[in-house]
Amino acid sequence: MFRLFKHYVPHAVVWLALIEFIALLGSAEVAWHTYAHFAGFDAGKLSARAAPLATFAIANALAMMATGLYSSEALRSMRFATARLLAAISLGVIFLSVVGFLFPTATLWRVNSLYAMVIAIAALFVIRLILTQSAGADAFKRRILVLGAGKRAARLQALAEAPGSGLVVAGFVAMSASERTVPDAVPREDIANLSDHVVALGAGEVVLAMEERRGSLPLSDLLRVKTTGVHVNDIASFIERETGRVDLATTNPSALIFSDGFSAGQRISRVGKRLFDIVASLLVLVVGLPLILIAGMAVKADSRGPILYRQSRVGLYGEAYDVLKIRSMRTDAEAAGKAVWAAENDPRITRVGHIIRKARIDELPQLWCVLKGEMSIVGPRPERPSFVEELERELPYYAERHMVKPGLTGWAQINYPYGASVEDARAKLEYDLYYAKNYSPFLDLLILLQTVRVVLWPEGAR
């Protein structure tokens, strides 16, 4: 896998994105020559139209990322990929229209854009058809050998068998007689040379998943495996890399302490993130003000009570602050005075509330909190103080999620449906810890792009 600013991306996905970016550039170039031929003028030098071609390719590539075209489901389902491709191109048209209005010379002419869109849809469809159908889903999968045959090894087996998995387990090696959870594991004593066994299975990586490593770590074997060019990884780091979350079941304090993560406090990153928050919150507040006013009037007409409400939340370093949102529930939603988890089809939500929560419009006033510095655009979801007290007792490392500012959107929000229990909070904590550990501007960009997908297809909103 490629590691881009601490975030791992599968090789196959990177190559696919690169191929499709070149296809977008080629589509724009073919469209330019097609229009020149029909209009009867010379196409000119490539350098003279480099900016419009690049703008077209970049806009649509970002739209493809935003609509989830590089997700596991899009890689294995042609129907899903086609639907998202059409949505991505539509989103790209909107973005290019805005750029063309602000910078007319930076985009293709309207007729050129139309030709380019049609050619791009056809080219990208053919590329997906060849790579995901003809080559098969296995073309995007990596083969691993698991050292261990206990419960940890069984977790990797389940991970590989999950829908959309990018893994194939080439085999299991039982390192001790007590490891019997995986029945088809080969005993270590039956393997004459472990490195030869790895090569024979065609495994590109060995994952350590032994239940007990004290005194049983095969250092000489692992050294030989490493020298053959095969990567060796621990189960905790492997799961973090593959799933984009810190696995609480296999992670220990020393792994977090000695990792290269948790660098969000670096001065340059912190200053850059703050500048982005100020500019983005101001821009969205100005653009979204009419939407806030319309939503406010609808809330007022739909139910009694104030349009906006304040609620205490836990922010950076565990400090409390007041969050500001458009009211989406009845005023007696917590008549007993006790915080209550939101539930699926929650009866406390008003008719207008259902709409504004689905579209995340109720979150827009929180931009004022971002502008004041209490929140960030991207970060863990802020929770109620009473929930935090409970979750810190129930879940390890929960306090560590408060080492970064809470955000309007975040890694957990785009990867996990809306949580309404301690178990949901545990799953979301694993994503929040991954974000806090691996924060970078690149990861923020990925989250912002994927937020578009969550807003357009709000599967997890409540």
C-alpha cells in the first residue's frame, strides 16, 4: 500500500485513480480537437490549453473521490460504479461552472465541456468494465500469510471474508499447539523453511497474530522472511492500516506511545488548519445564510419553541463549550433533564427536523463555533458531558480523542453510521483515534470530499 501523509491507500486504487485521471485529460484533449475540427479552426499548441485541460481533469477526479468511486463497493459492483460515475460527472459540471464564472480562461468552452463530459463518461465506463469485470475483483486484493491460529487470526479471517475486502489469506500457521481456533492452520513444525513457505504461497505480507508472543516470537524466521522482500506487520498495525481505525482489542498503550502518530500539535499543521477553518467557516456562513433562514422559518412554522438551541459539549482537552444548532427536536425532548441517545426513527424529531438532519442543515450554525476557535471543520464529533463521563469509564483511550478539536465532520462520521449506544461509541472511537493519530491536511481533504457523499447519500443520519 502507498502511504500518503500517514494515510494508507491500496496500490490498485492509486493506479486506478492515476489511469482515470489520464483518461480525463485525454477526454478533454479529444473534445478540444473534435470541436476544432467541426468549427474549422486550428487546435493550436497543447501548452496553450494546458490550464483548461488540467482544470477539467482535477475537478472531475475530486468529484469521483467525493462520490465514493474508489470505495470497495464501487470497485466490485459495476452498477454501483456507473451510478456514482454519473453523479460524479454531474458534480464536476457544477464545480466547473463555478470556476468558469470566477476564472473564464481556466476552463473549457461550454461546447468543449459537453464533448469532454460525454467522452469522459464513455472512457471511464470502459476502464471500470475492463479492470473490475474482466480482471475481476481479485485484481485489487493482496495475499497475506497469518502467523497464528487463535482468536486474533480468526479476526483476520473474518476481515478477509467481509464484503468488499481487499485481502486474501493465503494460509495460517499455528505457532503453538494451543492455537486451534482456525482449523485449517498448518502447524509450524510441519514447515521446514518459513520464508520458502511464504514465497510458495505468493504472499506479499506476513501478519503476526499470535495469542502469546512472549518467548515465542520467531525472530530468525521473520528476519529471513523480511530479507526476501516480504513485509512483516503486527496485527494491530495491520488492522489500523486496512480498516482506517485503531483496533481497541489489539492495541496497547506502548503501541500508541512508540508510534509515529499524534502529531496534530505541530505548529505548521495547527496554524494551517486554523486558517482554513476561519476562511471556510466565513465562506460557508455567508453562502449558507439563506439556507439557515429558510430552515429557521420552517422550524418555527412546524413546532413551538426557539429556532436555535444551545447545548454543552466537550471540546479540546476536555473543556466544555456551548454548541449552537438549529432545533430539530421537540422542546420536551429531554423533559426529565437527562441526556438521551438519539435513536433510529426517533419520535422526538419534528417533521422539519427529519429533513434538516438528513441534509445536515441543522449543523450549519456550528460554523460560528468554528469561527470562534472552539471547533474545527474536521474533527471528532463533540459529545455531551454526561455521555463523555460514561464513555470514559466504559472505553479505554476515550479521553485521547479530545486531544484534537471536535469538528462538523470527521473520519468517524463518514465511515460509521450515526451512533446511539456505548458499542456504537466504541466503534466510532476507533475511527476518532485513527484521525487523532494520523492527522494531516491530506486526511482532512479526504474527509471533506467524502462528506459530500454522506450528504448526498445520508445512510447514517438520524
